[in-house]
Amino acid sequence: MTTVRNGKKNIALELHDLTVSYDRKPVLWDVDLELPKGKLVGILGPNGAGKSTLIKAVMGLTPNSSGYVRLFDRNLDEVRDRISYVPQRESVDWDFPASVLDVVLMGRYGKLGLFKRPRKSDKEVALDCLRKVGMEAYTGRQISQLSGGQQQRVFLARALAQQADLYFMDEPFAGVDAATEKAIIGLLRDMSSKGNTVIVVHHDLQSVTEYFDWVILLNLRLVACGPTKEVFNAELLQETYGGKLTLLSDVGNLMKHQHFPNREANASRMNPLK
Amino acid sequence: MEALQIILAGSLVAITCGLLGCYLILRKMAMVGDAISHAVLPGIVIAFLISGSRDSVIMLLGAGLIGIFTTFLIEFFHKRGRLQTDASIGVTFTWLFAIGVILISAYAGKVDLDQDCVLYGEIAYVPIDLWITKSGTILGPRVLYIASGVLVIILVFIVLGYKELFLTTFDPAYAAAIGISTTLWHYLLMGAVSITTVASFESVGAILVVALLIAPPATAYLLTEDLKKMMILSTLLGVLISITGYYLAAAFDGPIAGGMATMAGVFFALAFVFTTTAPRLKRSIKTEKG
Amino acid sequence: MNSFFEFFSFADPNIRYVVLGSILLTASSAIVGSFTFLQKKALVGDAVAHAVLPGVCLSFILSGEKNPLILVVGAFVTGWLSLVLIDVIAARSKIKEDTAIGLVLSVFFGIGIFILTMIQKSGAASQTGLDQYLFGKAASLVGQDLVVFGIVATLLVLAVYFLFKEFTLIAFDKEFAISLGIPVRRVELVLTTLTVLAVVIGIQAVGVVLMAAMLITPAAAARFWTEKVITMTWLAAVFGAISGLTGAYISYVAPSMPTGPWIVVVVSTIAFFSFFMAPKKGIFYKMYHQSRIKANINDENILKALYHLGEEERNFYQQRSTEDILTKRSFERTPLFKGLRRLKRQGYLDEKDGLWTLSLEGKEKGQRVVKLHRLWELYLTEYLRIAPDHVHDDADTIEHILTPELEQRLEKLLDYPTVDPHESEIPYG
């Protein structure tokens, strides 16, 4: 897609010494990593390891963090329209009165700007994306009538409609049927082969070597980040899933209970009532 | 003619409340709407005392601010004080409402407001309360102008911000990720709810406005799965509630606002019974045939 | 002022009744409300309070008199009905609980207002007093009313006393309560019934509109002072009683005033005071605590800088100027001087002619901070695989928080290392 001119030009995501805290308790410590463009990347780690937190922090959705995030060697606000985020399926209320097309059209909102309504061309993009995920027959269907797998496909279509270069997906395979999982991974492969970077929070260790070119191993801190062949091995997995860093979490709890100040406290950017 | 004016005023208020109520119930903020509608009372009384009249613009602005202040206070106690949300809502609005009632009692002679007005408004006086210009021209009932003005403001707000309201309501995390400020739209919506409750206050009172904020959208929500249709249905229900509420009150010599709230409940009950039993009915018919 | 002494001498038996009644009503609602609060069902209480109105009015129409017992029964029926409806609506349809609460609350209240106005317009002679249920009137608590409400309030308190353990457990961990074999559904039913009863009698003093405050606010205020449920319940009762007493007094001196709003304002004031001032949980206390921590970090950083200087020059007890300190670490001038003076007071530093020297204790404290800093850097590089050039900032924070217990664990885990990742010596005391 772009020719390599210097080192940073080929980097899609760079995290520098990123520490993320919830309620003053650090849940991710000092993460440093760089991801090259065009890879299909899996984020792996046990429950509570901070996998979702990592991508929320990148998208500016968690309140407290120190260190910095660079996307395509820019700040998030400069390249927001090149980044797409797919939240966990359960994070929204699927009883919401909206149709499949309504949800996919949301993918165009970022490009539309304030007050403007979606145009015909936006609708065409949305329909095209629905076709890609195999949901063209459900365009007018109400989202409350969809199965789990179909809901996930709709979320994926919404992300595709953003026509971004970098995609963050929070557990896209959670609770979906085998056919959907296969369809989704096919699509993700296709996207990354076209030069897009796709970063996926993943649970199932069985499928890692089959699915991902690149792996991030996470457990409160970065254990490893590199090509699957190099880092997806027994030793590093043992380190990720094995022994708990009790000292680290004890210090974290202490910070929470002592109301200890964080190094840098950014203003809250989340929904005030959440 | 009088009946028509009252029904018209009731409809305008019910429509405005219903449109905003759709967003409140979908955001699971029905009780925040309830809190705001109570909390604007001291704002209204103070605006009365300062301006000495029902000067609507000042009152709307003042109340809009108080409404946003209420929302802010609820969040402040929740976030900084770690008070659970339901208690934070309950403590804040009862306090402000109590102050409002005390002010009304204390300045009973100076303020053209009484407890009855707080409880169920004075929609019956709509035809008498005329807007007369300085030159003496009678322009018609004052409340009708205010209610239509506020309805227009709310309509403009919803039409212009439709996309943003829709997205921040459905999926706030995604909205924030693509750069839409959830906080901004949250406070804009709360401001809109405050203005609406103040504008409705004279007609239906502080407490029954909650029935109009919640019942029509909840009824519509049962009947449709499309946000636009939900808002249209809420609007129709608002008109229906106004008409039937008026005649219910006329029949039993009760307060009109109370009649409207009662009818709002009746329509919800009908929709609820219909939507919860109809599928089962269909199923049982099918099984009989099969 | 005269009326103040007249009232608080309690000489008038009428005043005694009213005071006793108000305190009993507000305190018992506060006690029951503590558990509504802990169960996070505060707003359900609000719904019940509003839903009681049509019950009161209907039973008046049916009985034709203002008999407190009959009114209580009527209120009880509609109060319960509202709870059942909220549950049914939320369970049987896609409507969420908050919407169901708001819906039931406003519609029931609307129906209540409708019937109340009908009664008032019908001009029944004995109807006077029904509208006291809206905003409360403590002064009207006399004779028969007081007996009925007093009995109910006593029952409430007794029920809470005997079921205290079960209520607490259910509010804290319902699943666990079920696993222990506690009949959770039945206990919940009792608690719900108590809530309805508390509302039914509490409205006499506060009125239906503001009754929710009597359930929520005393409990919310009490929660800020204690972590113990039993203490919290007692405190809530006291807060409720204080506001009830005030309500009775206001009802006495200003008969035209509704008492409910005054009671609520008093109890809200107590609550706001608690939110801000309560030790440990209060907002101001937390701010004060934060500034203490900041000052402490500042002071430790000064000692650390002086220790670093001593380490470099192999002399810890040399006199040093503030400029010397600033070569090791940048400080703002005011915090630096404040910190230096504080450290002198505490005996960590000696001062002579504007020059500062570490005392023995000061050197030890500085040394401990430096040691913790280097231990943590080592921990981060060894256990978290963080590059040595990225660990400094983190260690700069953690060095101030590690307790002696964590310090020991860290030493043991790293096997009493001698140097940090930058080859600086780790000093042991």
C-alpha cells in the first residue's frame, strides 16, 4: 500500500510505556510495543489480563493512562477516520429499535460529520459491506431478531463501512457459531492481505497458529509481541497463563485503597453515567 | 373552543415529552428524567421571585441550567463520593424539590404558584391566560405559544442531532471511538429535558410530566422495533392521551393532568397485554390447528 | 424563641405525642430504608411512595371516613400492587426496570391525584386532612393515628431486629445466601413488605411526594461514616429521628407549612455534610488525604535527592544548599522549602545558615526510598520484561507506596540483589 521509506512508516501501532489504571489500580503496566502494518494480530491472555483494556486505552476510552499511543506515527485524533473499533457484542442493548442497515450506516457517521445525513453513496457502501459479511438478506431486519452470530456479522459490517486502515476487534468470535467464525476469519484474512492491519482480542488458543500472523501475549504486562512462529511457544505461554504476579496486583490494590495519585491523570472521556 | 385549546396544549406538551422520552428510556435514564422534572421546581420559583412574572424565556434558561446542574450533581456524588447511582438520584432530586415546595409556601403571597399547580398544573386555565401585546392585541393563549415554541426547539434538536443521538444512545463506546463526544450529547439531551419539563410544568405539574416523558415512549417501544416509528407512535399517543385525558377529567370532574396520566397508563396497559398475550395466542391457535 | 422553649420543654402532652410520633415514623423508615439502600432498590421505594396515594384515596371513598387503619390497608394494597407491576413489566417485556419504575410511579400518582381531586371537589366534610398525605403534616399525629402508626413502626423495628442477619446477607451476596439455604425469596418478600409498611406510615410525617428521601437519604448519609451494617442502620435511624424532630417543631411553629419538605431539607443537609466531611469516605477528606500523600512524596523525594548527593560524594552528612538539591531533581520552590522545613521539624534534617544536613534518621529514610526504587526497577525488568530505560518513571511512583511487608517480599523474590538494572548499588540498612 505504502512504500517503506523509514522505520516508523511501516508501523501501524506504537505503544510507549503505556500504563492503564481503573479506579487508580493499574491493570496494565508499562506496555511497550510496535506492530507493523498489514498484519492479522491476535491479543491473547487469561481472563482479567487487560486485553480489552489495551484496545480501549488505544481508542481513548479508558480514563487514566500514562505513556503514549501512536497510530501510523500520529495521534489518535489526527487519524481517527483511519481507525475502526468493534466493541464486544454484549456491550450494547440488542433490543434497541434499529434495523440492520441503521447499525451498518453508523460506520459512515465518522466520515459524515455533524448534522449531515447519510447520502445514497453511504447507503451503497453499507449494502456492499453487508454483502461481504453475507447479511444482504437481512438489510431491513430489526436487530432484536438476530442471532448471536448475525449480530457479530452486523458489527463487522459496520466496521467495514468505516473503510479504515486499522481495525480493533474485541472478541469477535465470542459466542458465535462455527460457520460465522469461519466466515469472519476469512474476511479478516482478506482485509489484512489488502494491507489493512487487524487486531483481534482472542480466547481460543487452539486456533491461534491457524488464524494469526502476529501475536501479543498479555497478562497485566506485555509478555511478548511478535510473529506467531517466534513467540507462540510453550515457554512464553506458560509465562502468560501460568504463575500469577501476586506482588504486582498487591501493589495495584494498595494504590487503589490508598487513593494513590497516578503519574498522569487524564480527564475522563467516557459516558458520564457509565 | 376552550376544550380544543386545552387539548391542543396538552397534545403539544405530550408530544414534546414523548419525543425526548424515547431517548431517555433507551438510555435507561428514565429516573434521571424523573429527577430533573422534580428538581427544576426551585428554579421556577426563584425565576418567579426575581422576574416577578412568568417571563418564559428567563424561566426556560434558568431551569435548563438547574436541570443540567442536577445531572451534574448526581454524577458528582456518584463519581467523587462513590454513592451508588440510584441513591445519588434519590437524594439530589428530593432535596431540590423540597426546597421548591418550601419556597412556594414561604412566598405564598408573592408567587402566583401553589402546591396544586406543582402537583397537577393548571391546564384548565389555558384559555383564560392570554398573551396580550402592549398595544392591547390579544394573540391567544400564552401557554400555546410557549408549548409550540419548545416543541419546535426540540424538533430542531432531534432532527439536526438525530445521527449523534442515535449513536450515543445505542453504542456510546463506538461513538466515542469515532470521535463523537458522548458527554456533550448527554448534557445537551439533559438540557432539552429540563427545558421541556419547565415548559410543561404550568400545564401538567412537576410530577405528572414524568408520566408523559415515560409512558408514551414505553408504550411505543412495545409496539415497534424502529426508532423513527417509535417516535411517531409516541407523538400519536401524546395526542390520544391529551384528548381522552381531557374527556375523562370532564366526565368525573377531576384534574385534566391526572386524567392524562391515567390514560397514559391505560394505553400502556393495553399495549402490554396485547404484546405479551398476542404471541402466545397465536401459538396456541397454531397448536390447536396442528 | 419563646416557642422554641415551649416546644422543647415537652410540657404540652400534645407536643410529646407529635414528637414521639414523628421520631418513630422517620426513624423506622430510615432503618428499613437502610436495607432498601443496600439492595440498590432506592428508587423502587420512590415508586411505592407515590403508588400509595391512590390506595389512601380509594379506601377513603370506600369507607367514607379517615380511619387510619383502613387507610393503611388501602395504601398497603396499592403499594404492593405497584411493586408487583414493576416486576411483571420488567420480566415479561423488553422494558427495562428503570422505565418500569418511572412508569408505575407516575401513572399511579396520576390516578391518585385524580381521585383526590374528585374527593375534594365532592366537598365531603371529613375529607380534610387527606391532602396532608401529599406533603406531610406531623402536627396532625394525634390519638388514634399515633396508636396505629406507633404499633406498625414498632413492628418494623422488631422485624429488622430479628431478621438483621438475613437482610444483611441478602443485600451483600444473594447467591451465597441461597447456597446457605436461607429462604431468600421469603426473606425478600418480608423486606419488601416492610418497605411498603414504612412508606405507608412514613407519609404521615413526610408526605408521599418526598417519602423516598426518608428511605434513601438517612441511609446514604450513614453509609459515609461506617463500614458496618449495624452501625449504619443505627446512624440512619438517628439521622431520621433528628429530621423528624425538626419536622415536628416546624409543624408546631408554622402550622401553614407542610412538614415533609422541611424534614427532607434537614436530612439532606446531614447527608451533604456526610458526603463532604465524613472521615475516610468524604469528598473533602479524600482531597485532604491526597494532599497529604503529595506532601509525603515531595518530602521523600527531597530526602532521596540528598541521599543521592551523599552517595556520589561518599559523604551523607555534608551540609548542602538548595541549589545542590536542585541539581539532583527539579522541585518547585514553594514545595521544596515547605518540605525542607517539615523535614526539619520531624528531625530528618538539620539546618544551619540556610544549609541542610541529613540526620541519621533522614539518611535512613532517604536510603529506604532509593532502595525501594532500585528494587522495583529490578522487579520490572526481571518479571515484567520491561526495558531498563523505561522503568524509572514507574519506580518513581512505587517507591513511595511499598509497605515494609511488600518490601520484604520483593527482596525475597529477587533474592536480595545487590545492584539494580543500571548497575547502581542497592543499599541495605
